[in-house]
Amino acid sequence: MRAVVKPGPGPGMELRDVPTPGCGPSDVLIRVHAAGVCGTDLHIWEWDAWASGRLKPPLTIGHEFAGRIEQLGAEARAEGLLQVGDAVTAEGHIVCGHCLQCRTGNSHLCVRTRIIGVDRDGAFADFIAMPASNVMKLEGIPLEIGAIMDPVGNAVHTVLEGGSVPGSSVFVLGCGPIGCFACGVAKAAGASLVIASDLNDMRLDLARQMGADLTLNPGRDDVLARIREVTGGDGADLVCEMSGHPAGHAQAFAAARLGGRVNLLGTPSRSTEVDFARDIIFRGLTLYGVTGRKMYSTWHQMSRFLRSGQLDPRPVVTHRFPLEGIADAIAVIKDGKAGKVMLEIAP
Amino acid sequence: MRAVVKPGPGPGMELRDVPTPGCGPSDVLIRVHAAGVCGTDLHIWEWDAWASGRLKPPLTIGHEFAGRIEQLGAEARAEGLLQVGDAVTAEGHIVCGHCLQCRTGNSHLCVRTRIIGVDRDGAFADFIAMPASNVMKLEGIPLEIGAIMDPVGNAVHTVLEGGSVPGSSVFVLGCGPIGCFACGVAKAAGASLVIASDLNDMRLDLARQMGADLTLNPGRDDVLARIREVTGGDGADLVCEMSGHPAGHAQAFAAARLGGRVNLLGTPSRSTEVDFARDIIFRGLTLYGVTGRKMYSTWHQMSRFLRSGQLDPRPVVTHRFPLEGIADAIAVIKDGKAGKVMLEIAP
Amino acid sequence: MRAVVKPGPGPGMELRDVPTPGCGPSDVLIRVHAAGVCGTDLHIWEWDAWASGRLKPPLTIGHEFAGRIEQLGAEARAEGLLQVGDAVTAEGHIVCGHCLQCRTGNSHLCVRTRIIGVDRDGAFADFIAMPASNVMKLEGIPLEIGAIMDPVGNAVHTVLEGGSVPGSSVFVLGCGPIGCFACGVAKAAGASLVIASDLNDMRLDLARQMGADLTLNPGRDDVLARIREVTGGDGADLVCEMSGHPAGHAQAFAAARLGGRVNLLGTPSRSTEVDFARDIIFRGLTLYGVTGRKMYSTWHQMSRFLRSGQLDPRPVVTHRFPLEGIADAIAVIKDGKAGKVMLEIAP
Amino acid sequence: MRAVVKPGPGPGMELRDVPTPGCGPSDVLIRVHAAGVCGTDLHIWEWDAWASGRLKPPLTIGHEFAGRIEQLGAEARAEGLLQVGDAVTAEGHIVCGHCLQCRTGNSHLCVRTRIIGVDRDGAFADFIAMPASNVMKLEGIPLEIGAIMDPVGNAVHTVLEGGSVPGSSVFVLGCGPIGCFACGVAKAAGASLVIASDLNDMRLDLARQMGADLTLNPGRDDVLARIREVTGGDGADLVCEMSGHPAGHAQAFAAARLGGRVNLLGTPSRSTEVDFARDIIFRGLTLYGVTGRKMYSTWHQMSRFLRSGQLDPRPVVTHRFPLEGIADAIAVIKDGKAGKVMLEIAP
């Protein structure tokens, strides 16, 4: 089968012919329909410090996908819950099920997590094998949406964790694809006011399409002053830090209301100076670090939003390429002009 | 001033001239603009067992209202947070602030609760005096909506308590005014599917106007079968029991999904037979008895919904009367043909 | 191997020689050290309406056990987390992992639950095969305690669900083995006051040994009056209904404080009359139906209590029999004079 | 009456004769029995940047106290809940009751908070006037304990916020008086393991007296390695950062388990470098800034612990002085050799 492979240490990827993966007794073999390309894939392409420290090439890349079941292992077949031909997506974090985190509702933080396309072969290929327990039927969700439920799930996790969104004011700081999804999730979840900020006007336009009530460009707008103005002086109930920019953190803390919450998804590449007394303690803030998707409450809520039509992430998809266009896909992401970029692999 | 008074034991009320209430140091005197008429007022009119056991006439009736501040007591004035002329509404439950319930976020269950229009003089009058701490500025919410925030708040409390509404399926059992409000609240809070049932088609029509996706009439529809059908066989995540009908309880439990929640607001006039093992324990249900409004998180969330336009309760208001029309107002409620009934007291 | 088997419809069980169960790729074969005998096993012995409607004999009985791993399936071995010889216990509810309940942290309510000793072969035998994901290492917890972690877990689930136990007052209504365990759990969890009631003084004595601060016998004591007295007139923060007696429900509701919680584990054999308005709604109570153990947060908290010595359930164990003594074990349970009864199967 | 007063800008305090405070209609006048001296009082004594920016002298100092009611204002008397002679303590944060924070259960973050001994006259005096709603009856709690319920409440807030303490592992980083109280609170709340660290062995000794299972001195011990060792490699479920030392933050984050929680009470005097990606986001941590005491759930839980004897903070009290010994009291705190220091004002 065809697969986009990191052949060895160093930049780049190759489209190669590799053996179709085997399907163990608890596994499901899936014919990939489409896959999302992620910032992580750019790091892997560029072979940065993180990538070179973690990946063991050769490896098939790609962790966001949807497709149709081609084959079921004996145990998965015996369960009778999945069938050949089912349209499915899958959680790409494969976890141990036995550690403290797995046993207490925090599988997304499993100490033995193995991520497809990072720690084992991924989804930029004609087929991928997944444990049946990671696989979910789409049941009416279009395959092209299914292919990006991984990053939409990051947004759902970020927006819904820990607070009561209905009636609240949500500030999304950073409008990459996941930030744009977060705007849509917050509206779907009943937020009264969604504010989005980014330096890139194209991204702010996508955020508006996804439902942001107010978009701010720190290049032009006094972001904090405007947020205070539209929240009656209180600040935002929830801040979703999606930029990963060190300057974003100070702004995130200052934008939150007293007793508010800052959920952090964007991963800064360097450390940040924090005035804990002034910004966190005296203001009674809660901070939460977002990793992956909660398994599987995030997927459940996301599926409800998608099936009801409350949330449609497709306006964020700006580019589509065939599997052999992986270099172009990586290029448009690097360029900073893309929303979500997808690979269309099978009809 | 004019006031609708229960003059003594027995049915009926009278429009009388009574002294304007005094305004203590912590009090606010409010000129009433409009007031809602409630099922409770019907019980008081009819002098049923509950009313005759609790009220000590003569007493001014009415507990749902909005108006403008006419006068401030010395301490309320010193606080500087309320001003003469402010458009306000108020929580009608006056609580002690010292009991276990008041000290732990459950003031709505204060053992010393005194309700306006029930335990002390109420709002069907030109003026009412309220403790400043019970008074909230409307800040953009129209006075006619302010006048029914008490029952809208019952709906907010019922829908939002204890579960995560975004993406969920909500079944509202019973479409009196509060049931209709609950449909609107559930939609505003991001429910994916709102199902409403009532035997009265006029009420189902109001429920649809408030946002119910599916309305069922038990006289025609197999309610449980239809709920299972539209929830993929699971049942509803949240059931709001607003009918108070003993038969409603069994249906409420059966309509909830395994692990679901039943919030009970409707107060049945007699006891109900419950099969706890089959209906509650083996199904892992949570039941919650709704009293009043949470002080004041319910009011806060409601205000957000109302100011943003996510929720507009006005379609439920079917009748408006002047203060002297109290007998007519009571009559249309008794008749069962009304949605919400209001008294318009001052321009 | 030896196994206690329900051979066909009708009362009784038989000790038989049966084939050792096979061990599938995801399974673990366990040599049983000890097993707990439960009220459910008495229902199965007596072949009551529930048992005859659910069991399909022939079937090996028993669902509470601990033992040592004898053999690992290929996938379980590949995971590397369990080893031959490990002392283990297991959750006896085998769930599908795919339904709404399994996907949202409520596996204990899985619609496809299969219970060992009820729906598939159980643990009153020399060996039992279990899915590896249901198996937990004891890591320092004695095997004899491991054998009763199923019912201790019921108590943990009942006491810890939904409220904050530290500093609270807990009323345990019904002191069968799980009620007695609940007394110990409440003390371990920091309850300030644990009250236990039962008609049987032997059981009240066990409750005291497990930490109950006050024991009440409804045959002698005015239970509600005493609870009000020792709680400053408030009532109990949490009531654990463990009796399953229809009269227990009314008392449970009345004993809870305004805004309190009643967690229901005891399963009544008939329906109960409930005055919802007076007892649930006006009192703002929360009721919760307890099924099984939360998978696996209940097990995690229980393990912590057991390893630290905060909880020791052994005082509740009053009788121990060899596997061939199953008829005697059932007899002492039926007799009502036992606490927890165990079978000692292997050294 | 006598009062310890900050007479004007600059270091020091004076014992002066000042008028007894007036008692407004909603107020209670309290004869002070004893008062706690706090690190904040040291800042005020020294007139540091914070103190000189906030206090408006002349002002009576002191915010931790207990005493007996001497006089009730007219409204407080009419309520009938407090009586002359009652032994009481009081929450020293006087809040507005109207802001978003006050209306949503976060009064401890009220934007208009006025603190006794900081923003208005305090408790190092023969009498203090307090709003009746801030006053709580001790009902069996000794007056000398009542006098330090303010800082014990900080510890209760820090330990109990946001997680389920029963069965958990708690690491208290910094053993000043509040850290020592936190050790006792964690044990009372059912923690399985309490670890405390400090550079000062005298403080570690107090922590042990309060219930710490393991004490670590970073001058001698590899704190992180030891924590990992005693938590089976997982790290602590809850870290209470009580040191306020910038180096404490990095250690607090590293000591928490994946998905764990860090509650921050210690206020660092300068900013801290944080690697959000590595320390917070990829580890799924929750951070929470602790201000004051939750009004009044913290007080309620604390009272339960104190009345039941589960918690006794008295071992932490190392020094007692008369009112005129304020300079000595400040000196022993500055010296770093004291646990909790108290002023004994009236018999």
C-alpha cells in the first residue's frame, strides 16, 4: 500500500510502497478516506528537536483520519459492535488501561501513551490498523469531518473542561485551526459571547465564520481594554490559550475575570515569566493544561455537536491535497496562510 | 397605595388601599412596573390546604415582579451600588444568611426562608420593600421580562443543575409556563435535542416557539417509544419533570438514559409509587428536587442568556391584565388555556 | 478443576469437576485463593424470580474473589503489565467499551454488562478466566481482603459518590456487610460523624467495630429524633440506604438534611410510596442509584484506603468455609447471623 | 479602648487609646478575647511596598480574632440569631454582595473586598465592630482556636479545593503556620499520605505533630526523588504550594502526578520562570490560586473538623503575648523561629 513515511533521521517525508499492516485479534484494519495534516506533522517534516528526540524512523506519519473498516480481528469480530464497511474515526492515543491515569478517567494522560504517526505507524496511508477500543463509528458524521475530529476534539476538550460554558464569555487567544474550532464549540455550547484574537486577519475571518462575536487583532486593537469593555469590566469567564506564544500567557491571565479559568492548549517553545501572586493567586484563577482528548467524553460531546449540526468545522478547511501532495500540504501550513489542511486518500 | 390583598381566611382577593411599606436601613423601596401571576397565587386565591396552613392574612399577594427603585435605606444608600430610578427585579425568597444551608451555597433551602406574597407582603401593589441584597439591576433586560425572572429562574435551575447540558438531550415533561421556559433554556445552553410533552396542544405550540425540537402529546403519541427512537435507543440525558403529575414520575424515570438525571420541579398533590430497584438503582439515575432559584448563580446565568438574546421568554406570555384585573388573571390560569399571565401595574 | 455449579433450573448448587476455562488472547487465567459469598448467591441458590429469569445453567457461581495469575493470553502477555504469579483481584462486570455509558465514564452501567457468576462462569472454582483489563494487582493488599473488594467497592461507591465526605455527617441505614463496610469507608474518608442503624444488634456491633460513632436500633431508638439531636437539628449530610427495605426509603429521606444526599444501594423487592413534594422537592434532596463500582475510580480509592490501613474490612468477616462448604455458607447467610462469609479455596 | 495602631506612614505600630467603634444597625460589637498575628502584620509593621501602597493610617491592625458579643445593632438583634455573650469569630473580608463574584459563590474574590486591619480598623484592640453576616458562633470551639480560624481556613481552602482528598497523597510545600495547619487538614480529610517539606527543622517538627507522614528537608533530601518513591512513581495527587518561594513553583509542578493539582497559597515576591509546555500542559496539571476562605463553605467544613476533634491546630501555636507585647510578637515572627503567634487580649 501507499504510505507517507519518514524514512530516517533528517527533514522531509517520502511516499513509499509499504506492506499493509497486520490486524491482530483485538484490532480493526481501516481503509483511510481522508486525513488531517497537523502542526505536529510539520515538526516531524522539519525534524526539530522534539521530533528527533521522539520518533524512531522509518515510520508512517499521520494521526488525524477517518475511513471505512476493511477487516476485523477475531476478538473485535466476536464483540459484534463494529462491522466491515462501517465509516469510522479513531482516537490516535493508544493507552495502557492499567496505570493510575487510565484507571481514574485520565487515559489522555496515560504514562504509556503511544501515538499513531509518532510512536507507531500512522494514517497517511491506504490502511491503518487500530485497537477496536479506539475506533468509533461516525453514524452520520461525514467522513471528511471524521478525518479532523482529533483536532476538533482538542478544541472541545479546551472549551468544555472545568467550567459551565452556557451563558459565559469565552476568549479564544490564537486562531489557528484549533482556535477557530474552539470558537464554534463555544457557540455550540451556549456561550453568550465569544471573543477571538490573532495577528493574522485571514484567521480572524475564519474565527468569525465559526461564530466568534468579536475578533481582535493585537496589531491594531487594545485587546485587554476591549475585552473589559464588552464584559462589563469583569473580564472573560474562560480564556482558551491556543497561541502557545509566551506573550499570550500574560495576556490570557489578565483577560480572565477574578475567579475565572485559563485552559492552556498552545505549547510555547520556551519558558514564560509569571507573576503568580498578582496574576494567579490574588485573582483566584484556575489554570488547566490540555493534552489530547478525554477518552471518551470529549468524543461523545463532539459527536453530539456534529450530528445535530450545532457545530460544523468545515469552514476552517482551506486546502485539500492528494496523498502524493504531502510536500505541498506541509508547505502551506509552514506558510501560515492555511486554516486546516487535509489529505484526500481514497474516494 | 393600591394592593391585591388576601383579606382573611377563605377564597378570593381584594384590591385595597393600604399604606406604602416602610423602607428599613438595609431595604430598597421599589415602584412595581409589572408582576407575574403564578400557580401559587391560584392556590392562595382558592385557599387550599397548603394556603390556609401557611398564610396569615391580611397579606398583599404576588412574588414575581420588576420595577424601579423609589427609595433607598441608609445602609443601602451608603453601599452606593443601587440608585433611585434603577430598573430592578428581586429574589422573592428572603433568607437568614446564617444557617448551614445559607453558609454552604444553598440559601434557596434556608430553613428560615420568608417568601414575599406568602409569608410577608408581596408585589401585586404599587410598591414593595425588599432587602437590598435581594435586589438585582436589570441592566438592559426589559422590565416586562424582569417581572417573570422568578419563574424563568426556576426553569434555569431545573435545566442547568448537575449536568453538562451542551450536546445533551433534554426531555421536558409538562409544558406549563416553566416547562416552556425550560425548553428555551435548554436550547440556549447548547442542548442538541429538546423534547417536550404535554396533553395540551396549545402548550406544545408554546414549547415549539421556545425551541423544542420535538413535541409529544401522550394522548396521541407513545412518548417513551418516540424518545428512545430519537435518542438512538439511549433515552434522554436529562429529564425535567415539570408536570407534578404522579404518572409523570414513572415516565420521567423510564425516559432517562442509564446514568441519566431527573430534575423534579412539578409538585404532585399526592404520593407516587416508585420501583426503586428497577427504575432508580439498577439504572444508576440521579434525582434532584428543585426549590426556587440558586442564590445567585441561577440569576447570573439567566441574566446572561437574557441580555445576549439567547433566551427570550416573551412568547410564553399570553395574557396581560391591569392590577384591578386580578380576578380575570386568576380565571384564565384556572381555565388552563393560558401560558404566562402578567399584571401591568405602572407605565 | 473443582467448581460450585448451578446445574439446572431449581434450588441448590453442586460441587463438580469441570474443565479448566480457556484463556483467550486478551485474557488472564487466575488460580482462585478465596471468594466472598454474597446475598446474590443466596438468590441464585434459592432460584428466586430474579435468578430464574436471568441465569442460564449450567453455570459456575461466584463473583467476588482474589487469586494469583496462572497464565496470560498472548496480547495480555505482550502488554507486559501483568505477570504469572501476581496476586490479583478483578472487577466482575465485563463491559462492552463502546456504548454511551462506557464512553462517558459510566461503564458500571454498560448496557451489555456480563457479570461473572451470573451471566458467565464465576469464581467459586479453582480457576477463572478474566479479560486482562478487568484485572488489578493487589500490590500489598492481602489476598483475603482482595477477595471481598467487590462488596467493599459497593460501599466505597455509595459513600463517596457526589458529595464531599470530609467533615460531613453520614447515616448508614442497614448494616449488612456492605453497610458495615460503608461505616469504615466514611470514617476513612474523613466523616465527622457516622451513624448506623439496624434491627440486628450483632450487625450494629460490627458497625461499631468498623467505626460507627453512634448505632441506633429502630426497635428501641427513635432514629430520626436521635439523628436530629446529634446533628444540631440539621439531619445527615449523606444517607446511605443499604437496607433495601421499603420503610427504609421514607426514613432515609427524612433523615437527610435540607439539600442533602441519599445514595441508594439496597434493592427493595417491592415498590415504595414516595411523597415527592414534601420529601424530595421542597427539601432539595439529591438521590442516586448505586450500581456496582465505578470503573475504576472506585477501585483506585479503595486500594489507597486499604494499602494505607485507613480501612480494614476484616472485622466484618464472621465465617470462613472451604469450597465444599458452600451449602453451610449459604445457610449462615440465610440465617441472618453472619457478617461477611468467605470461601477459602487455595492456600 | 486599647488598640494596636499604625499611626502613620513608616515602620512600627503603637498601643493607643482610641474610641470604641460604633455599632451600626446591621453590626455586631465584639469584645476581643484573642487574636492571631500574621505575616501580613509583619509587612504592615515593616511598611513594605505592599503595605505603603494599600493602608491609609491611622488604622487599627489585626484580622484574626475571636471574642464575645458585647452589643447588637437593631437589625442584627431583630434577626434573633446572635445574642450578647455569644462566643464568636468572624470572616475578616467584608464584601459587597452584588458583584459577579459575590453573586456566583466567589465572595472571597469580591472586587470591593475590604479587609479588617488592612482597609478598615482591625482586631488588635479591646473591641471590634463587624457586620453580623460575617460573624459566626463558635458553638463549642474554644476561643483560642476561634482566634486563628482565619489562617486555618486558608489551609482548609487550599487542601479541599477542587479535588477529592480521601485516599489521596498530598504534598505540603512550605511549613509556616498555614502549611502546618494544611498537614492536619489533609489528614482530617482522609488523605492516605501527607508529605511536608521545609528548610527549617523546627517547622518540620510542627508538621509532624500536625500529622505529616513524611517530612523532607530540601537541604538534606532529594525531595522529588523521595516523593516519587513513596507514591509508587506517580507523584502527589495534590500539591499545596505554601512557601511562596519562586523555586517552590517548579518543584510543586514536578512533584504533582500527571493530571494532578497544584493549589497555590504562598505569594512570591517576584516572578517565576515557567515551562508551560513541559510542566503544565503535557502533564495535564490544574493550578488554582488560593485567596482567603470560601464564604462560607470553608468555615463550615473547618468548624466540623474542629468540633469533632479531627483537627486541632493548637500544636502550631508556639508563642502567646499580651496586647502590649505586639513588638515582641512581630519580632519572633521575623526571627523565623515561631509557629503561630497569638495575642491574648481579654480573659
